[in-house]
Amino acid sequence: MQRPILVFAFVCLLVSLTFTPSRSSARQLSSTKGAAAAVLEQEVLKEINLARARPAEYAAYLEQLRPYFNGKEYRQPGMPPIMTQEGTQALDEAISFLRAAKPAPALSLSQGMCSGARELVKDQAGTDTTGHKGTDGSFCEQRTQRFGTWREPIGENLSYGSDTARERVLTLLIDDGFADRGHRKRLLDGAFRVAGVACGDHKLGAMCVITLAGGFTDGAALTAKPAAPAAKTLPPVPAGARRF
């Protein structure tokens, strides 16, 4: 199975790209800790479900960003310029994709999946570490499995920085620098029916882990056991699992 690859330039875009919607009270997560994290988690899921239910409306939000591009440079007034990899190509492709997309069912929030997503948040809290692999060698499949049983497909999107929920979702939909547009496809894929969202402090501002699956059944316990060496404790990753 292909391992996730972090392309530095796009990570910078995920971290820094600032869009036009109103700023949320959860924008500076580090200043309000848990309460702001909970608000941001709710807002992220709400924005994802809005994009799934009304993709054409979300395409209109993306169209508002075009005037801020000059070639591959993105510059919002009063903010530092950001050099993207594709410029408006990825933006225009996302707009076309959303305008052609059929509505998808809303994702149901799973507390067990939220607990699995929170494992990575806790693992990377207060560090500048990014990526899908935990320090114990786990990926979203194993972290989710600690709290119950998931059904295929399963995938995970990550977002780092100080962006609002809408800005994070817009960035993932644009998916600049990733030829397969995996972030965008996962958010709008009707095969995903449940989600877990967890956000927390990070040296890059705040991180949000968005785990998606075809279904999930909560286990008897929602508290993860201490991690043992990965080679002994991690179950095999099923074929076809998708992360990045």
C-alpha cells in the first residue's frame, strides 16, 4: 500500500492559506484550549457536510478566491503572499468538480472514531511533527480500531495552521499539489458515511484530524490502551484503505 507523502510546499499551503470567510472564535485554538477545540471540531464537520449536501454552493465560495491569485502566487490584502504549486489550475478544477458533483449523504459523527482521531492529536500536541504515522507506527486504521470496528472504505485528512473550519475545508477541496486530489475526493465521496474529527494545539497553530469510514461500531471501551511496540500490537492494514 502506498504510504502517505507530505509535500513541503503544500503543507505550507495547508498551514497558511487564508480565505475570505469571517473569522471564528476558534481561530486561535491555543488561547482557549479545549473549548475552542470542541467548537472547531463541530464547525469542521458542519462545513464538510455543507459541501457534501450543497456542492454547487461551496463552489461559489471557491470562486471568491480567484481574484487573490496572480499566476501561482496567492495574496490576500494585508496578508503575506503564498506561492502555490498550481495557481488557479487546482482552484478552477475544484470549482468544476463541485459544480458537477451530486449531493452526498451527511456524515454522522462517531464518538469512537473521534477518539481514534484524537490519538494522533495527542501524539503530535505541542510539536512540529506532521503526517499520518503515529510515534507507535500506527495509522488511522489501527487508531480507529482501538475504539471499535470500522467498515471500508477508511481514510484520513489532516489540516494544520490557524485557519477557520471553512478555510480548512476549502484548502482540502482545492488540493493543490496532489495529482490524485485524494483530500477532495474523500470529503465528497458518498461511500464514506461516518466521521471522527479531533482538533488540538500544535506548533503550527492547530491541527485537525478528519477520519472517514463506511461505517463504525463502537467497541466496549472508548479508552485506548497504552501503546506497545508497533510490530507486536498493530493489526494488518486491509487492502484498499486510503489515507492521504
